[in-house]
Amino acid sequence: MFTTDRAFAGFSVDDIEAARHFYDDVLGLDVSDNVMGFLELHLDSGADMLVYAKPNHTPASYTILNFPVRDIDAAVDDLNARGVVTKIYGDDEFPSDSRGIVRATDRGPDIAWFRDPAGNVLAVYEDDELEDDDRED
């Protein structure tokens, strides 16, 4: 019978070890190996993501993972201090400040995008509704 209780999402990378370093050492996520040689990202929200190596990997053309934070300026400063580049789009695509933060518009919250070593796009965005104990930054 089809059930959804153990569903998870996944995405590909071109280098599992580079992904492990980025997600574990740089971003500080809980990362484990699975029996097939893939990585599993265990997010504080309770969600898991599968990261697998794929021959001829092509980076996703969309945001694969979003991180809500209470203070986007502090989160972007922290990411930049870790060596993560958060200005990945030109101002013709998404007008932003020098750190890549696109300020809230009628289309969404303050947000900044960054890439993993495989070129996949991730985002950090400000969520004013986060409780103090939900703070990611």
C-alpha cells in the first residue's frame, strides 16, 4: 500500500566528498552515510534529504533547500564568514545589496541565495514568525 509517512526529498551532486564537507563542515548540518554510499542530511525540522552522486550531474535550476532565519543580515554575515558566497545573481536578475540580499517585495521576504559545491542553489530567507527557540541564526 502507498504511504507517505517516510517520504523524503533528494538531489544530486557531482562529488559526494565535496558535498559532505560543505553540508557538514561549512553549514553545520547533521550528515550521515547510508548503506548505498549516499549522504543523508538530517534537518532540525525533522526532514531528511538524500544527496547522491550522479554521473554528468547538472545543477538544479531551482532552489533545492530553503533555510528560514529570524535575522537575514546576521545569517548572511555568518555564511559569508564561513566562505559561502551569497551574491550569486546579477542585479539584472534579482536586484540585491552587496551581500546578495534581495529585500522584501510584494513577491516575498528578504532572501539571499548561495550554491553548494555542485552548483545547486540554496536560500536563506527572513521569517519574522520564527519563535526565539526556532532561531537558525
